[in-house]
Amino acid sequence: MITIAERINGMFLDVKKAIKEKNASIIHELAKRQTEAGATYLDINVGTAAADQHDAMRWLVETTQEAVKTPIAIDSQKLDVVKAGLEVVKNEVMINSSQGEPEDLDIYIPLAKEHNAALICLTMNKDGVPQDVDTRVEIAATIVGKVMEHGMDMDKVFIDPIILPVNVDQKQPGYMLEVFSQIKLLSDPQPHITVGLSNFSQGTKEKSLLNKTMLIMAVAAGLDTALMDVLDTDLMDAGICAEMVLNKQIYSDSFLKAARS
Amino acid sequence: MEIANVVEKCAGVVQEVTIGATKEEGGTRRKTVTIGGANSLPFMDFDGNPGHKPAIAIDVYDIPPEDWPEPLLKHYEDVVNNPANWAKRCAEEYGADLICLKLDGIHPDRGNKSADETVSTVKSILEAVDIPLIIWGCENNERDNEILPKVSEATKGEKCLIGGATQENYKTITAVCLADGHNLITQAPVDINIGKQINILVTDLGFPTDRIVMFQTTGALGYGIEYCYSIHERGRIAGLSGDRQMATPVICDVGHESWRAKESKASDSEAPQWGSFADRGIMWEAITAVTLIQSGVDIIRMYHPEAVSIVKEHIEKLT
């Protein structure tokens, strides 16, 4: 599966400190460890730590690139912070993320095309995060329509139906699985489907087990990528096993290793 | 109305592998053979780049074959005791892109030939022909591990394709091919899972993927060709979908498998209802080959010169 590694995020104290002190070695190590763990993309999010988010994004992208050639996901809700990251990125790149309003998509899709970037689009509109299946699928359809209108390669589009913490509303995980399969059913060619997996277990005990369980169920429903903790070996193994069980990867005795290479 | 683009784009590309080295590249070959490079299914040039055309290797043995039927043997009768002349004929008259030297004679039950004798056979072939060489052991682990390192060392720089590394016996041959700059055949018994596993094992030893050619034991027409076809096809689709361990070129053994079929061996008097003995084996070999090239194979090992020319003509028509 396509994994987007979540650890270079200013919400984590070590990264917050690294940004503040411009301590490159902390970022280098996180970039290398996550790459070795099998990350497809390294997500970079300045969080709320920095006074100057533009400067922090540029520094994080450049510092990460010093250590690895792994593709980078520039993660910000602010367009100008995303652009600051794009100015300095040399590795392959993903933009994380656009909202699902047509006027947002009309800005982000051309921007992604200009930089040959992949793009995460949230099924979220001006009313916020939908709580039901239908609105999420409707926004996904708007996204797919806009992608086709702009002639963007569907293989570079990642739809994120926004997973909520399980302890917030227990109906939501079931809705998510329904949304995954409906998006896959409605689109041809199909976009990727992704989620911010750690959000699912936010504020709970048994975080790793909950993430693992949700990941396996989600993969069965059509999810093929996630923003997740790639350093959780059991979680990565669970995702790889789920894809192998679905015959998306050929079994071999070393299949766990092969999937990370 | 705009017509929808139905091109099937692939995420992966089959590795390009070059066999043989010219003088400038440290070898003595006049020409080299490059295979692989596909990012579409075989011959689907409207979807992408189908890569290099399949190459034909003609087999030469280090001992005279024992059980070849007359319609086949008559083309080689005067050279079966001289592998160098045999190879020369395949290269100059029968249109081989590569020579595949099968070292049956080193097997303890079939001659138990020494390393020195084998090295001198290999060298005589390299002198007789200027096309690249495939060197295949006898599939007795002990003898292969004894002889192939000597052969590898003696041909250092020639960028031969040497085989085969199996799940049970891969370390010695992988190490010598790595050290001497040769390409390597990874071998599995018609088992896609083992095929993938052996590629992982040899790459773990540091062997580069752009020097690996996969071999799944071939099934001829009537003898498991469907199984073999579906494994090649599944492996190729996986490789094109981004599974790097499966994105290596494939070799198949059509000559040997076709000519041991009873349909190729039974004489006119034994099987009068099966059509002419003179043509049957050739057709068996040609049909096996033209079927398997659709499944995604990059080198076809063959025997009969007429079957070779039928298959070559067919490949030209498809490309």
C-alpha cells in the first residue's frame, strides 16, 4: 500500500523543538527511519509550533531532502504555506490537501499539475466535515469531476473522506467503510482513497490495536493508502497482510520485507 | 463527442537486462542482446512500450543428446560431438540470437565431466561464435557449485547469463555471478511464490535486479502449458503493477520440453493418425513458443531450426 508517514509534524514535541532550534539531525533521523520502515511519502506539517510557518515549511522540506530522496507530502491547510514548500521541494511531491469545494479544487488541481504533484482532496466543504455517507460521496464525485475537467491523472488523486475518532461517534467507522466502497464503485478510473489513520484512535487506549483493526477493515473496503505511523511495525505488517490476502501482492515467504522494498 | 482514452497505463517497467559484452565493454562479443524494458503487456504497443522483442536462444549441449528423434537430430548429427561447431551452426545458419550451453555432461550420471574440460568447452564456444552466451548447469547442486564458479571465472567480463539459482541452492552461484559481472537466472518449479522468493533472496545478497532473468520450469503444449502461461502472465502483470521483485525478464525452455513430448517422438508407424512425423515436433515446438511469448517471456530456448524461423517470423508479425 501507499503509506504517508506522519511523524514529521510540528504537533510532536521533538519536531516542534527541532523547528524552533533548527536542529536538522532530529529531522534527518525521522526521515531516514520512516523511509527504512517503508514509507512511500514523508508527510511534512509545521503544526502550530512556528511563528513563521512559511519559513518552517521551507526548512523542514529542505532538511528532509538532505537526508532522503523519498517523496514528500506537503501538509498544510494554508495555500501559501503549501506554496512555500513547493518552492524548495526537489523530491517527488504530494500536496496535502485541498478541500472539496469547486473553487478550492480550481486552485489546487492546476497547482498540483504545474508541479507534477499528487493531491489529497478532503471530502469537506464550506459546511465542514460531513457526518453522513451521502454527502461524503457527493463531494467525492465533485472532486472526481473536477479532476477530469482539468485533465489531471486520476492516479495522482487521493480522496480522504476524513476519519473521526472512534470515541466521538461510533457510527462513523461503519459509514467510512461504506464511503470507501461507494467511491470505488462510482469512479472509473478510480482515485486512491486515503485517511489520516491515527485520528481514528485519538484519545483512546489501545491506539495501535484500533489503528490496525481499522486499517485491515478499510483495506478490505477499498482503501489503498493512509497517512499513518509507519514506525509501528505491527501496523505496517497488518496493512501488508491485508493487501496480500486480497491478492494485491504475490505471496512469498519474505512478503513483508518485499512489500517494504 | 470526445472518445474516451482507454489506454491501460502501467506503474511498473520490466528491468532491461543486457547479455554479452563487446570488446569496448570488456568482453569479446560482436553484439549484445538486451531484453525487457516493457511497460505494457506483450505486443500491446498501443498501451505503452512493449519493450525489446523476445530473443531466441538455441541450445547446445556439452555431450551428445541421447534421445532426440530423427527429424530433429538430422540438423545436428554431424556436430553433436563438437559443441563449438554446433554453436557456430546455430549462430550462423539457424538464426540464434544467443547460444544456451546446457552442461548436462557435468552431471554425475551423465559424464561427470571435470571443471577443466567444461571450461575448455565454454571457451571453444566463445571463440567459435560472436553472439552472447547462456550457461546452464546440470541441476545437481553439488556439481553445479563445483563447476559453475570455474566457468564464471573463466568467462569474466563476457556478461553471460548463468543459471540457475534455486531456493535451496543460490548462494554460491549468486556470489560468483556478482563477482564476475554475469547475469543470473533465478529458477522456480512452476511456483510463482517461490519465483518471487528466490528473487528476494538473491537481491538480499546484493545482486542487482537489472541482471536477473526469471525461469519457471516450462510446460510444453499438452504438458502443463496453461499453468506455465498463467504463472508468467500473473508475474508479468504484478511486475507491471509495481511489484519490483517480479519486474524482471523471463526465460523459458521450449526446445527441450517440446521435443520430449510423445507427440514429437512417435514415428509415423507408431502414430499414423497424428500427421507427419517430420513436421509434428516442429509444430509442437513452434506452437509452444508462440503461445508462451503472449504470456510475457523475453528469451525462448529452442531446438529446431525450422521452429526457430516460424517463431521469428511470428514475432516480426506481432511487432
